[in-house]
Amino acid sequence: MIAPWIDSHAHLADPAFEHDREEVLARIRDAGGLGVVCIGESLESAARARGIAAQHPGFVWWTAGVHPHDAAGFDPTRDVEAITAAMTQGAVAVGECGLDYHYDHSPRALQRRAFAAQLALAAQHKCPVVVHTREAEDDTAAMIREAGEAGITGILHCFTGSAALAEVGLAAGWSVSFSGIVTFKKWDGDDIIRLVPDDRLLLESDSPYLAPVPFRGKRNEPAWCARTLERLAQVRGTDATTLGPMVTANTRRLFALD
């Protein structure tokens, strides 16, 4: 039996899919996928994501935000207005946004400013926020705690952080999403996979990045979430046919897809 699932985070608007996007979407269905959340990590990609979702209603959903790499160019007026417009046009979440102190493509103070503005938008529109964090655990944890106190829900996407950060997110009522990284030989976070409660676990591809084993090194695509689902099920002591409906229900509930 093919296990059902939803890819909670894919960059389908990326140019990597420009020439075969329809075939990629067909393969999602063939692998048991019931849909995909197309991430708008910039206002430009959000516009493309909106168009893809419009062509595949009920199967592709979209988000709008500004990635921390681009936080230096975040305009508190223009970008807030654009994300607000996206919410009225059907976007299901704010983001991808957050903090990235590994690459530091944008000054850290400006990353925090852009992240705070997008957290406020999530609160305003009563929608979840999709969060990227890398080597910024202290500041991320502090901002998540504050967001949780304000009733903001969110997703720690493609989680590779510490158990302490996961616990901060869970205490704030957030969900934790895992990608194909959990199939890599160097992955050492099985305890964190087991830490996440059944109702907070999400699955993602983060395609076109981070293809799971045995496809590592190739352009990733959402259909390969099936491999990641199998790995998550193995770690949690269950099977994909049991875990699949659970992560599907979690994704639908969090993003209000129904």
C-alpha cells in the first residue's frame, strides 16, 4: 500500500523545475502525495507560486515571505504590503523567513527586523509562519518564545537544530518539519525525530535541494518525500502507512488547507 503524505515545503517555483514542472507534479501523485505547499521565499517567487497553485487548486498551495538571505533589502512598507496582499489572495502562510547566521548574507540586525515584521504579519492574519534557522539558535528561540506568547503558530522547517531549540518551538505550540537530511549518513538527530509529538510532525522535501538517499546529489523533487516518510516511520517505530495519514492531517490542520 502506498502511504499518503503532503510535502509541507517545496520550492516548485524555482527555475530548476521550469522545464518539467508538470511531470514533477504528476510524480507526486504517483508516489502517494496528496499535495504540496509551494514556498515563496521572495516576493517574486511568491508570485510564481501563486500562479502554480492557481493551475492546481486543491493540490498546490502557496506562501509568501522574505528569506533571511534577502533581509537587507526588506522594506517595512513595501514588503509588508505585498505579503499582506498575498494573504488576501490565498497564501496559506507567511515565509519562508527567519535567521541565518551561517551565511550572513544580510546583517543580523536586519535579519531580526525582517523576521519580526513577518511574525507580526502572521499574527495579524492568523496564519502560520514558515521559519528557516541556521546557527542562530539563541535569537531564534527568543523570538519564538515571544511569538508563542502572542499566539503565533509556526513551523521550524527542515529541522537540523538542537533538541533545546525543538523544545522551545514545541512549547510555543509550533510544529517541526524534517527533510531528506534525515536519510544522510551524518544525520544524528533521531532522538529529536522521536521527541516531536504525533500532532506536530511535518514532512517536507525542500526541493530542489537536499535529495534523500539514494538520490542525494540530484535535483530533489517532492515525490521523494516518500523516502523521507519511510525513514521517519522507522525511527519512530511505526510504518509509513500509519505515519503518512498523521503527517497529512497535521499539514492540513496547520495550514488550514480544508
